Amino acid sequence: MPAPRTLHLNAFLHGVGHHSAAWRHPTSAAERIGDITYFEELARTAERGCFDAVFFADGHSVNPSYTAGTTWFLEPLTALSAMARATKRIGLVTTVSASFYTPFHAARMLASLDHISGGRAGVNIVTSMFDAEARNHGLDALPDHAERYGRAEEFIEVLTALWDSWDEAGIAVDRAAGRYLDADAIRRIEHRGQHFRVDGPLTVPRCPQGRPVLFQAGASETGRSLAARHAEAVYSVSWDSAMALDFATDLRGRAAAAGRDPASIAILPGLVPYVGRTEDEARAKKATLDALIDLDAALAQLGVFTGQDYTGHDLDAPVADLPPIVQFSGPQGRYATVQRIIGSHRPTLRELLGYLAAGGGHATMIGTPEAIADRIEEWFVAGACDGFNLMCPAYPDSLDDFVDLVVPELQRRGLFRTAYPGTTLRDTLGLWSFA
């Protein structure tokens, strides 16, 4: 008899919170986002809540004219290596751009993180979105969408081949024979592809969990197909449960067509939670942050997400439907989400900016622990997700609220674990071990 499904929870760490104005709150930790002890504290809180992992996104450019929000600071792999020493069981997931890294460089750093953490590393493979990032890596602009994903496909192929270039027996340590390595357990990969030439083997021996866990977050057709072929967990964007179920059904169908077990992929839509002991308290927390929004900056960001100019729009007038997505060349997942919010809620521009201020259109749940647990259970039981990528509006308070109030309610319902099942991220996610 198969074991019952277990909810998965991931903490997406970002500055002092995913609400764009959280840093302006007088009690925020805005001065600490370059302090590794701040992120170590957040990781320990998530570990106290038995979360599967903490996760860092990444970007390769900064817009100096955008001064209304926090920006990138610590490089994620470096930060997670430090955080590994401050935690024991929680997974450590970083973003790596296949457009800018070479597979050898990425494989080496990720394998090192897996060794340092005792088998808790994961990687979210992305193709990056902005030409400004490309210009920091010697390119005039990003290659087109198809070429970026073709490179990403080959990148993953080489990455996994490098991790598999060592068997566990590769380190012999035979002092009597004077043999440190077992040459029969180490292989060159001799990769010759369109984008990469890599001889191998990797310079880092076999990872504790064989391979770090592969995550993916692309929402486009090619992104979903890549995830269906390779990803072991997927970060997705879904405003409501119907949208989440559509995505999950589509992705699982693609995985089955690729010869994979659809149930082996954990689908984790983003979730922005505002938790209060009463609903009024939860809504007051959101209102407090929304009142701090820099409207000019929020309008500019909405323009990036949609390709539309809203600067002259009445803030308290409804927002018109967006043109078909085929007319938009930017991040398509974010565009589709804004489309969904407009179509389902018919918000005013001010309301739309409030929804987008934290998480950019991911599911937003506001209420008591019981009410939020009800909605999480509804999504989970319906098969719309396997868990959530938690995007707390304000760190550390929103994470504390979720861990102290919502997690115990989920545990009382038998939906979430009360202890870690093993020592590796693969153990926690219930994935096949490559060790």
C-alpha cells in the first residue's frame, strides 16, 4: 500500500520579505540583508517548522535608478554554504542560470555545497530574463527563447553526467597500496554538444545524495517541457487553485509522455501568507505593508510585467484586460498571472498593485491559521499542488507566524510531518536516491 502523500513546504528567502515595501517598515531588518547571521536565523526558523528547504533566487544585474526596494546582495551559493553550517536537516536550494554559468563550474560548486551540507543541496535551473544581465557576461543581449532553452537542456545533461562521473568507490584511501583514487570508479564524460565541450570527470567526488535535487521554474511551453523531462521539483506561479490544477495537470501529462512517473515531481506554487489570530489582524498586517508601497516604482514594475504603460491610469479605476500573451516577449508566466488576476477579480489599479506587491501575483492567503490551513488542504487534496513555495511578505515576522501558527494546524490534520524522515533533501522530498 503506497504511503500517504505528504505536504511539502519551501521557504523562498528574499531580502526582508517579498512585499516590495516591507523594508520601509520601521521594524524591518533592512540593514541586515548583507549579514549572513540574519539568513541563518531564517533558515533555523524554517528548520524548526520542518520545512523541506530554503531557496534563493538570483539575478545578474541591478537597476541603479530603481531605489524603492531592496536588491541582490549575497551570492546565493556562498550564502548557502555558510547556512549549511548553521543548520542540520533543511534543504539548501540555489538558482543557477544556464545562460551564464558553464556546466563544469556549476556542477563543481553544487557538488561542494552537497558535501558541505551532508546531502542537502538543490538547484533551480533558469535561463534568465533580461538583456542587462547578459551585458554583464560579455553578451549584447540574451539569445532568443528557443536557444536559451536548448542551452539549458544541454546544460542539465552535462551537469548530471559530471555528477555521475564518480562512483562512491572513487576515493579508495588505500594507504598500504599507496592508492588514494580508484581509477575504475572515475570516468571522463567526453561531451561534445552544440553549446558545450566538456571532457570531465568532475574534480569533486561523488555527492552524498548522488546528485543535488533538480528544480525548475519556467512557465512557458518550452519551460514546462524542460521541467517534465528533468525536474524533480517545480516552482510555479498560480493565482488560484483552478490555475494551479491546470498547470499541475499539464505538467504531469508532459512527464508521463516523457516516460516519467508524474507523481515523482513535487509541484510547488508560490504562496504569500498573511496570518493573524483573527482575520481582522491578518488583513491589518497586509494593509500596513500596502500603505508603504511606492506607487511610481510599482507602476514601473507592472509595466515590465505586462509591456503596458499605466502611469496615467486612475488608481481607483478598473484595469482593462491585457492583450493576448502571444503579443508579449517578456516573462510569460508573470504576464499570464496578471491576466488571471484582472480577469477573475476585476481589480482597480490600486488593488492590482497591492496584490502584486508581495510575490508578483502568486497565490495570496489572508486569515487565521485554520482558514489558511483549509485552503492549503483544499489545493493539496485536489491535486493542484504537492505543497507550496512560501513567499513571506515580511521576514522574520511572517515566517514566524506561519511556523508557529499554521504548521501546527497542518500537523494536527496529518498533512505535514513532525520530524525529518532522513538526512538528505532527497529523503525529505521522498525522491529516488542517486547515491
